[in-house]
Amino acid sequence: MNNQELKALADKLAENIEKVIVGKTEIIQHLFICLICSGHVLLEDVPGTGKTMLAKTLSRSLDLEFNRIQFTPDLLPSDITGIHFYNQKKGDFVFRKGPVFTNILLADEINRATPRTQSSLLECMEERQVSIDGNTYYLDPPFMVIATQNPVETLGTFPLPEAQLDRFLMKLYMGYPETREGIDILKRFQYENPLVSISPVAGKKDLEGVNDIFRNTYVSEDIYSYIIQIVEATRKHHDVLLGVSPRGSQALLKTSQAHAAINGRDYVTPDDVKKMAIPVLAHRVIARHSGTDSGKPASHSIIEQILQRVPVPSEDRLKEEQAGV
């Protein structure tokens, strides 16, 4: 699959999802970028902003299998991954697959489960496999976890540790709709749920060649340097306790390539990097203070400051360098 074909697929997907989800074009684009980068998403926002609906609409638009798990304090790891049980007819133990064996897994309110249960997802997310009783079971691609958490109700929750946050390629916020969008939502859902009438615009076969984007999308030396300068600046910032790891810099590179590809370009620009910086890097930064006067998370303001300070490579030079390859 070349980048123009990927752009056509991304546009078609966004148009289909927007028949249900109102005013979230950028969030939809970011979700698709995570899918083609084989990454996972953490959606944080108050209840009722459409997090579950967005995940369902994405899976249905791509004709992918979808499972949802409601995380609660009494949820066990085996409730996610599956369990061996004794089958009397066969006279042997049989493995019953858990809901993690799917394409898109919605981990609803993930921070309500205990750390032991949360950690059962780590192997699935990183290795795309489940290990139980000495046996390894592989997850069929594509596989993406969309986890949600409510930032308001903290009683009875277990905050995700930094090591687990780092497993998520992006952390996104739905946000409240604008006035016009709110009116559109009321009209759209007044008589029926539009999700029922959604038809797939693509299937698994259409996603088979998406990893070609990392071979088809050129990255100049200046862009490599630009990404590393941004990452290193997070480690030196006076308001940061812990900066972005090498995994974070790799994530920023991959998502920047994907962002360029779904916009039909075969080379990465500084704008691609800037667009991906906050959703990819902000949750990997541990700030000294949790919030700011503007109401934004402190980590968002830190990344914005860094983007303003780090010198931006010349786009004309990038084009000349790419043309000479």
C-alpha cells in the first residue's frame, strides 16, 4: 500500500465515523495513526463524551472484531486473558479464550482495576501474546487496546504506573463539543442510534500493507535531529522530574511518518512532528506540578514550551534533500 492509497483509506474512514461521532476529526485521525502503527490509546475524559461510542464506530467501520471489558476492583487477570478449565467430555484441560482475543479491545475505566489485573494487559499490548500455565497464545493482527479513564472520580481507583503509561502510544482527550456540535448530536441521536446503520468501509485485508508506510515515508537527517532535540529538552526542562525515554522518541518518529502518510506525503515535515508531539510525549513526562493556570495538564504546557524553543528545520531544505535521494 502506498501513501496515496493510505490517505484515501483514512479519508474514507473519517467520513464514515463522522456519521456517528460529531466534531472529533483530529481524534479520529489519531486513532487511525495508532492502529497503523500497531499502538494503543489511552482516552481520558469525563463520562458521556463518546469514548465508548468512538471505539465501537472505529471497529465497525473497519469490520474488525470488538470486545469491551468493564474494569472493576474485583476483575481478575483470567477475566481478561482467559483460563484453562477441565472439559469432562474431552477428559482434559481446555483453554477458553478471554475477551483480549479480538482486534479492538475497549478497556473501560482501566484505572478501576487492581494493579495485578492492569498488569495482565502489559504482555498483550507489548508482545501481542498471552502466556498462561506455560503455554503461549498469539493475538491475531491487527490488535489495539483503547483504554479509558475518568479523571474526575478518583475514589476506589488505582492510577496507572509510569511504566504502563509508556506502553500507550498516545493519550487523547475527547473534550466537550462546541455549541453547534452539541445541537448536531441532539438531532443525530434523537430518534435512533446512527451506529446501527454504519457499514464497513474496509476490512482486515485492506490493512495488510499499512506497515509499508515506514518504508515509503522518507525521514531526513534534520528531522531525526529535530525529534531528538525535542526529547532531550524534556529531560533538561526545569519543571520535569522524568523526561521522555528512547521508546518515546521512536513513537514520535513512527507517528510522524504515519501522519505524513495519511496526508498523502512521502516525506516527514516538522509540522508532522509538532502535531504528534503532545499526544505522544505528554503522558511520558513526569512534571513537578500536576496542573497550570490555563487548566491544561502541566505536561502539555511543557511540550508546547519545548516546541517553541527548539529550532525548526527548514521545510524547503527537507524537500531538496528528499528529492535528491
